[in-house]
Amino acid sequence: MALKKGSLIELEISDMAYGGKGIAKIQTDNGTLIAFVPNTIPGQKVLGRVFKKRKSFIECKLIDVLSASPDEEALDYQPISGAPFMKLPIDKQQFYKKRNTLDQYARLSKVENIEEVFDEYISSPALFHYRNKMEYAFSSISYDFDKKEVIDDVFALGSKRRGTWWIVENLEKDSGIFDQEFESKIHELTNYLQETGLPAWHPPKKEGFYRYLSVRKSFKDNGLLVSLTTSASQLDDFDKNGFVQKLIELYGDRLKGILHIINDSQGERSYNDDNTYQMLFGENKINEDLLGLSFDVSMQSFFQTNPKSAEKLYQKVIDYTLQDKEYSQEDVVMDLFCGTGTIGQLVAKQTDVEVIGVDIVKEAIENAKVNADKNGISNAKFFASDVGKFLQEFPQYQGKIKTIIIDPPRGGISTKSLKRIIDLNAERIVYVSCNPSTQARDMLLLFEKGYKLNKISLVDQFPHTAHIEAVAVFNK
């Protein structure tokens, strides 16, 4: 059996590792070789391409699923790359996520009693149609599921085929992840845009007109905010009013705003900071509620993708922050990397303790102040500052920071920044993570500096994917 880099190999998936990597075992003359194939399910037979080879294992890219797993269930949704485990029953999805994530903590952070400090596994309230934002790509290169081949010179709108940036699988019906009505009618919008005669983007050639279609949904009022990204070529031939009228015909008064973004960059992104946009209809915002607070959300701003599940995550953060209710009038809670202040406001709403939000991005802090004023939050203050300089700039908080809440990006916290956080000398740190691997790594330094893991919960915000989030509380 040839196992060189680039080789195609048929594999039977027998188990699943952390991050949704399927495990297959290959018998060789030198013993058993482990093969990892992302986004595969135990029981499947798959075709993979070797892209990394080591002595004891190889890593493969998934090329095709040759036969289904006995565990898979038939669903009347169109498969998309963003939901690789859609057909796996949710109880099995959760079993693998919990087992593999706790194993990851035990291995990387050396926590021997991880089961003892494990609090709970929090499921998403909705298993289908839970996302409030989707991005669809245009391409003149598509994949024909019937013929199982790539076809060129077409007009496709949908999700990118797994492992590619140039092939789009045309979305013909509801994927089960985003808004059911929007996706059920998207083929009508695709037909209309194709009939305009303007071409879909050709990623390898970097030419064409239609590039991306992005949609935000408000679960509060069922409103939709739609953004069409095009190149500037053939712009004079684009009937903006016709596009608006077609969307209104399809989705009626659900439409809150329609944007047109011009993006001539060579990169495969729908929006860059230097892009210009024009409002074709309505406003560039929708409104959403989280635990009784109201937030205006634009197309470009960050907001939790599964708001109903985010409420459960934030409530767990609040519970861990206020678990002992032993705050004096002098104590404060610091919401670090606070962004637009969502967590800080929610904590402030449920207690009379002073909450201070800190972020180095001035624009985010200004938004946080506006949101707090809008929500009538009087015991939250927001500061644009670097964590390492905060106590120098605001010495009045020296010795008063009882709890620090941190919610860093997927890459986790740099060692330098984490040391600065530890130097703030808080009694409690509540660490929210969208990447348990980096959180497990950061635990080692927290343990070294005298913090103990008190509780940890897992939050499943993205059913049918490998993603899992965690909330951990550390006490000195």
C-alpha cells in the first residue's frame, strides 16, 4: 500500500478523536498505523488523500464518503461542509465531544481529576436552524453530486466544497442550519441573478461579478439583513433596484436592510475593512435580545452566531462569577477583552457590584458605552486600555479586582498577556474559551501561579460540527 504524500487511500473509520477527526487503523509490516481524517464518522468508509506522514500516524484530507455509517440517519436537508455530522444522532455527537474534550484537558493540562471538577454539558436549545448568520459564495466552478465531478462555466451559489476555496456546491434547498424560509427560496434568487447575465466569480482567474451573499437573522423579530458582495467590473450593468425588488418579492417585510459591498481584493473574503458599501434598502442593523438586554447588530459586527445557546453560555459565566455572592461595595468584576461589552453588561444587570470592561480597541469600547446606556446599565464602566497598563492608568482599582472574566479569540492568550492578567491578583478568574485546546494550555500557567480549577462546563453552541466551547472558573 503506497502511503506517500498525495496518495489516495480507502479507510474505514473506527473512532473519533478531538476536533472531529475520524480514526482509521492500517495494518503494515511495522505494525498498526493510525490515520486521521477530519469530519468523518465512525462506521464510514472514506477516500482520503495523505498530506502528512509520521512514523506512527498519517493525516488525510477527506476526498469522498464511499459508504455511510450505520449510525447515520436520513434527513431531508441538503448536506453542506459546515455541518459534517448532521446525520449523526445528537446523543452520539455529544458523547464524542464530551469524551474527547475532557481527554484533551487531561492530556494537555495534566488535570487528573477532570471528571470531578466537570460541572455540566450544556446543549444548544435548538438543534436545527439555530444560526443567525450565513455566508454563501458564488462561483463559476461547481460540483455535480449526481455525476460526482467538478463542472466549469456554471453559475453556482451555496457553500464551498470541503477542502476547496474555488468549488461551490449549489444550494438547492434548506441545509437545516440557517433560516428555513430563506434557504428554501435561495434557488429562486440564484436563478434571478443568473438571468441578469452577469457572471459568478471565477476564483482561480480572479474575475467575474457576483462574489458573496451574506445574511443575518434576528430571532427577536424574524428580520433579515442581506448583503451582496460584487466586484466593480460591469457595475453599470447591475440592476440594483431589480435586485432589491426580487428580495422583497421573496421575503417581504422580513427584510430590514439590503447592502451592496464592492470588493475587488484578490483574497477570498466577503468583506475587508477598506471595502465600501451602499445601503440599497433599509438600515445596516438588526436588533437581538440576550438575557433581556437589547443589542443592535450590523452586518460587519461580531455577534454570537447561536444566540439562544449563547444565553446559556453567558448565564454559566454569570453563575461562576457570582457563585459565592461575597462581593463587598469595594470589589469590582473586570470583563477583559470585553469587545462591545456583552458579558460585562449581563453580569452588571444581575448584581449591584461594579463591573469594568477593558479592551484595547477604542471603537469597541465606544460601542460598549452606547449599549450600556441603551440598556440602562449604570454599574458598568468601560475603558480603552492595555491590560498591562490598566492599573497604572487607573490606580483606583488597585487591590479591588475580585473576579476577572476573560473571553479570548481562538488562539487563546499569549503567555505575556496571561502573566499580566495573573499580576492583577484577582481571587477568581472565569475563562470562556471557544478552543479548549488553547484553554488547556493556558491552565498550566494558571496552576503554576497558584490558581486551582474549581469547575468547568462544556457548551455545545454548534450542533453537527466539531466545535465545542468551555467555561472554567479558577480560584486562588
